Amino acid sequence: MNFLSGVAFLTFEHIVGSMLQRITSYIGHWGTATDRHGVHSPFVYRLIAEVLRKDELRPEFVAIEALREELLQNDEKIRVHDLGAGSTKLKKPDRRISSIARTALKSPKEARLLNRLAQFSSGSTVLELGTSFGISTLYMSRALPDAKVFTIEGCPKTACIARSNFQQSTASNITSVVGDFRTELPKVLDQIDQLDLVFIDGHHAQEPTLTYFEQCLAKAHNDTLFVFDDIHWSSGMEAAWEHIKAHEQVTVSIDLFDLGLVFLRSGQAREHFKLHY
């Protein structure tokens, strides 16, 4: 979850309610999800075999994980400028970089999955909404070194750290944009002919998520892959996920609990999966 586009303060009741909601959703997901043996779609079976189950450590990940470790050890405080749905873990605007890194960054396992999904997409243009400190951005960038990777972050201080990480990693294919998604996303889309991979990891609320999805659809094509973070983070995000699944252009959706994958493949049988991952 990238909470760095959220509101500054949440009530104790909201935090507890969100936690209970996620626990209930997880139990429901675990009870209804299947593995690859319950999948009869050749396309999804290939995705499971080549992406979901093919986790491996690669040499190019070592330097990125070293950056993560530096962030986890950094007790400097920064002023977080939040614009979206908030954090269930950190509420104060002045936060330690280490605390943000522990709660906001995708885990190494999820980051490696994003890397494999980017490779699977074979895309030339990637868009990320919610940069945080840029760890997931770097994983996708490394998967597609010849692609253009656009990433938007609402918090200037956070984006500054991400840009430093990009420079240290000599990731020359990343364009970092700072500002509100609502104003910056249309500007970025104007620079793009088509989108191959879209990772929406910020402003975890129903209406904004649906708005960003609709805006990105204008630049999507038959093989575009959408990845949504924290689809069970709140009842609003779950409602957004159900709406996205029902969209007329969506043919295949895969619920991995923390992440939701969406494909627009015309001619593909319309199917929705819940998978153990």
C-alpha cells in the first residue's frame, strides 16, 4: 500500500475498522481462491506458470534491495504531504523515512512479481501512480530497460528521495512527476501514445481509482495490463475492484488479494479468478 497520497490523520475507530475489514476479506479470499489446477484458461495458466510461480532472485535486484535497506535504517524525519485516502499505520505528517519504508514499500516478493509482470507485458511504456521511494519503480524499470517508465508521486519530499534512488541506480528510463494525480495524470497521458503496463498504487479510494482507470483506458490496447494495489484495503476499494471487473472492456481479472490484475484481451473468454499467491 502506498499511503503517501492520503490524509494526515485517521481516527482509532477507522484504523481498527480497516484492519478488521481486511482480515475478514482475507479469510473470504483464502476460502474461495484456487491454484493453477483449478484454472482452465490457457492464457491464465501460462501467466501462473511463467509469472506467479516463477519467483527467482536475480543479480540486478541486489542493488535495489541495498537501497531498501538504507531506507529501513534511515531515521531522518520528513514532512509528508498527503493527498489521498490515508494510512492505517502512520498518522503524523512528520515521519521517519525508516517507518515509511516499513509500511509503504512493496515487499521484495511483491516487487519481484512486478518485475516479472513487466517482463510478461513486453511493453515499451509503463505508468505508475504512487512512486513512494521508487523501489517498485526500479524493479519495473529493470525488467524493461528499453521502455519509458513514468511515475507520479504526490509528496515532494518522498519524490525527492525516489529521484535520488533513481540516480544512484543509473535508471535513465524513468520520468518522475510530482503532483496531484488529478492534475498530473492527464498531462502525462498527453505525452504517451499507448500504455502497456499501468500500476495504480496510490489514492486508495473508490472514486479516484475508477477515474484514473477510465483515464488510462483511453491509451490502453488489447495487451495492456493493469495492476491495482490493495484491492481489499477498504470497502471502497473492494467496490472499485468489483466495478473494474464488470467494465465492458475487461475480459480477465485475477485477484491475488493484495494485488488485482486486469486484462483487456478481446476474443478472450470473460473470466474472473481468485488465486493463491
